[in-house]
Amino acid sequence: TSKTNCKRLSETNVGDLLDSVDAFLFDCDGVIWKGDTLIDGVPQTLEMLRSKGKKLVFVTNNSSKSRKQNAHKFQSLGIQVTEEEIFSSSFAAAMYLKVNEFPPEKKVYVIGGEGIIEELKLAGFTGIGGPEDGKKTVQLKANTFFEHDKSVGAVVVGIDPYINYYKLQYGTLCIRENPGCIFIATNRDATGNMTDLQEWPGAGCMVAAICGSTQKEPIVVGKPSTFLMEFLQKKYNIPTGKMCMVGDRLDTDILFGQNAGCRTLLVLSGVTSQSTLEDPSNHIQPEFYTNQISDIFDLINH
Ligand code: PLP
Ligand code: CA
């Protein structure tokens, strides 16, 4: 007997799901690729969905790349995806500032990668910090004073493999001392596939560091935020009930879809195992689950 409320995707239910959905929102890592390795059967599946007239959107919490850099990654894996179809948490951070009319004369301090700096620039904002501050060190001696830019009006925190005490002090001072300075987190994922073979600490740990020093909670712009879902809805004007969110993580992807009333499909090709899904302590149940997205292709063409 099944220990979960959700249905395994099957020959019987896949047709109905496809017929009733106009857009598929795909999470990337664990669904399309794992690290830098393409997951089996992905190109055929995406092609089939496109041929059926489905709108495809790719939503990744990984903030290390810009939309353009992500589009290159898709192309290098043999999948044709345009920049406009990609919604990375780096882009979401820039769009949050844009939508909320952040003054372009103010600066944005970045604890994170080049992807965030690039998206800020494309949106007309000045990002400082980021990779440039990766090699900076602090002087912890008597009579030294750490200076920070008073014109910083927002701090954006994402995955940062080069996080250091300099960046922590810089971001903390901006949030604590610059009046009205906002604290944005690209995402709070516990882990990320920084390499193909292992999981690594995700942006959640960098965000937690700044929460700890400022005693403030961030505005999260990636999955499962309502900001990103509302942004997508305005962009595509498709009712959420006609969208299906496909992802491998329960507390980001499935929650993101569920909160908005989207259909949801969990794939077991990433961080969630069937035993985690069925564990009594798990309260996030997708509508459907399957091993990997190529099952959609196989079940339709059985
Ligand atoms: N954050 C980091 C640093 C990652 O490396 C990854 C996956 O590789 C993610 C987040 C999750 O990305 P996605 O939302 O595409 O699963
Ligand atoms: Ca994922």
C-alpha cells in the first residue's frame, strides 16, 4: 500500500495532466541536469512538450549564473532554451529591486557571485562586492575602523564560495547602519550541487550568517517566494491552475507551486527520495511524483 497521498505518474493520468496544463515550470538542478551532467531523456521530453504547444519556463534557485550564462549552459548540454525562458534567483533579485522602484543612484552590496552582479547591471543597478571582495581581508587590531559605503540601500545574499569575514562585516554594517537598507536573499536552499558527485552548503548558510549578525529576516526572491510566482504570472498571464511546477525539492519547488495553486510533479532524480516523500514527518505532498521527466515522454509514447 502507498504511504503517500500523491499519485505516481502513469499511462492513465499523464494524458489528463498534459491536456489540462498550458505551461510547465521546470526546476533545473535535479530535473534537467545534476551539476553539469544532463539527466537522461530530457531533450526529447522538452521537445515533445513544445510540439504540443506547451509554454516552458525554467526556474532555478542557483544564483551563481545570470540568465544568459544559464542559457549557455542549456545550449552546451544540447537543449535550445532562450534567456527569456529562464528565471534564476539572480534575475529575481534584480527584478525585485526594479518592481519595488529601488533608486538606481543607491548601490547594492552583493555577497554572492557574478550572476547577481550581471543581472543587477542589466536592470540598471550598481552592484558592489561579489567576487571582487573574495580576496579581501580584515584588520582586527586596535584603532582600526572598518569603513562601508553609506549609499548602499540593499544587500543581496546568494551562494558565495568565497564568503569571508570582510564580506560578512560589510553586509552586516550596511543592513544595521544604512537607514532603510533592505536585506534580500536569492534563496535559502540548504544544499546545492556545486559539483556532480556531492552536495555542498547552499545559499541558506550564507543567508543564515547575515541573519545571525543582523538579527533580521531577509526578503526571499527565489523559490518558494510569492514574489517570483507573481512575477511569472504577470509575465505569462496563464492561470496558476493551468501551470505545472516540476521539481526535485519539496520545500522550494513543490511548495512554490502549491502555494499558488499550480499542479505539482515531484521527480525523484534529484535530492528527494521516495522514502523522504513517504516519511510521516514530511507534510509537503505533490499532486504527482515520478522518477524523472523523461517518464512523461515514455508514458505518452508507451
Ligand atoms: N543553489 C546552488 C548553489 C546550487 O548549486 C543549486 C543546484 O545546483 C541550487 C541552488 C538549486 O538549483 P535548482 O533550483 O535549479 O535546483
Ligand atoms: Ca532542484
